[in-house]
Amino acid sequence: MNASRTVRHLAASGLAVGLLLGAAACGDSDDAETSVAGADDVTIGIVELNLSNPFFGTLQKATEAAATAKGWKVMKAEAKVPGDSATQVTAIENMIARNVRAIVLDPANPTALVDVVKKARDKGILVMTVNATLTPIDAADATFATDNTAAGKLIGQWAKASAPANPRIAMLDFDLSDGPAGGRHNGFLEGFGIADGAPQIAGSALTKGTIETGQSAMENLLSAHPDINLVYTINEPVAAGAYTALKNKGLERKAVTVSVDGACSGVQDVKDGIIGATAMQFPSKMGELAVAAADAYIKNGTKPTAGLTDSGTVLITDKPVAGLESQTSEWGLQNCWGEK
């Protein structure tokens, strides 16, 4: 894998907690405000995860563009590091004080923001989560996100149809208490038709969603289980790291790898044969759906449907299987997110 693709992979992941290391790229929440002339009466807030991750950057930009197109002001904030709910809580407090009409929130933690979200809603502010949910999900007015269980099921079904006759599976996960991570894991097992502890699973490991941790986890599993021939990965950077480990052992042609995200770098890896299939998600659509819901609320008080509104998932593979709808990597490269 060349250096430029490695850089792209390091940033490409849509997991809810923001899996990349490093500080955020933008400033304080109450300073990051853009305005449109004549729109002084409506301000909304956008609270994202660390924008060094292009998934979250894509989501924020799409949300902001949809809002400013309506003539609204926008207050923006982001978590400084992965899992940084404290910065998000402070940002929402600031937005409440500034009388925003709606908040679009990508929560760093499913429970840590529940109290401040309730405070905002009690003030009549519409609060919608994107990409990830709060716990309970109805702590927010609505959620616009990928159905991660459905995404996992898609790659599980594809893997079942494409796996060797005697599958030996490596499960490369992220913290399964994280909603998207747990959903993808459980969906894969459901799609493949097995449960945790099944004999087909050679071994499991937790990663941090990065190339490096994907490679090291795969190396460790291969040392104990050199017969692994099917690899489930929580996201595409982990898949890239796993491929390097397999290649270093001369096993890259003997194992099938599946993943989730739909970043342009990941779709390119499908085209290059590094990933057999991935489930593409659509961060821009999440933000656009949230702004449309805010518009209805601001105009006439209509609230969106509570719970999860699925922003869609498409299986990307160049090796389609009968009965399972998919698109090619060429289609994926025309519809992916992140750097190409």
C-alpha cells in the first residue's frame, strides 16, 4: 500500500466515537459561527466529533451547507479528541445560551450528553443526533444515521456466500459498547448465520480502528491461528492493516476480508482486491436529513419521527453474489466520501 493511501486510510472511519488519534482541527464552539445576511432570526448548532476524521468533516460540511442555503446562522463545535464528550457538553451549553433553534449532534458518548440534551429540549430546542445515537435513543428528538446492524448483516451475507468451504474467521472489532461497533459486529454474525463463540470463529481482537492496530491484531491472531481465511473488520483502515499482516505472511490470496464505511480509500481497496466487500454509508445525507427536519420544526413546530431514520447502506463489491443487491467499485468511487 503506498504512502498516500496510508494517510487517507488513517483518517477514514465513520465510527461514532471518532477512532483516530490526535487533536481536533478547529477552535472553540462559541467562536465558530458563520452567518448569512438577512438570517439573524434563525441560528442552529452543529456539534461534531474530531474533524481530523474526514467522515465527520464531510458530515459537518454537508450540514452547514444545507443550513446556510436556508439563510440560517450556524454555531459549530467539535470534540477535541476521540470520546471527548466534555467539550460537546460545553458547546451545547453555549448554544442554549445563544438561543439556537435546533442542534445537530454527533455524540462522542451515548450517555454523557443525555442530561445537557434534555436541558436543550426543555428550552424548546430541537436536538437531533447524526451518525450515532444516545442511550436511550429517544433522549434526542430524532436520529439520522446508518443502520449499522443492517450494514454488518450485508457484509455477513456476502461473506457467507463467498467464504471458503471451511471458514476460519478473524473478528477485528472496536469497543463493542460503542453503538456502531456493536451493531456491525452483531449484524455480521447474523448475516453469516452464527453467534459469538461459534466454532467458525478462530479468534477475536479489539482494535482502535486504525491501520496500525488492525495490522498488529491480525499478526497476533495469525500467530495463533495461521488457518484464518476470512476476516471481519470494523472499518476500512483496520482492513488495510489486516491485509498488510496477511501479505507479510504470504496469505493475502487465501483470505477474504469484509468491512464497513465506504470511504474513497476503502472503495479503492475493493477495486484493488484488498477488500472483498464493504458496506458504504452516506454522511452527507445524514446532515441533509437533519436540516430538513429542523426546517419543518422552525417553520411550523413539526417534529421529526422519533428514533432512527436510516440514511442508507449500499454493498460495494466487484464479486457480486446471487440474491444480494450490490454496486461495483466503479459506482462506489463515484459516490464515496473522503479523499480520492
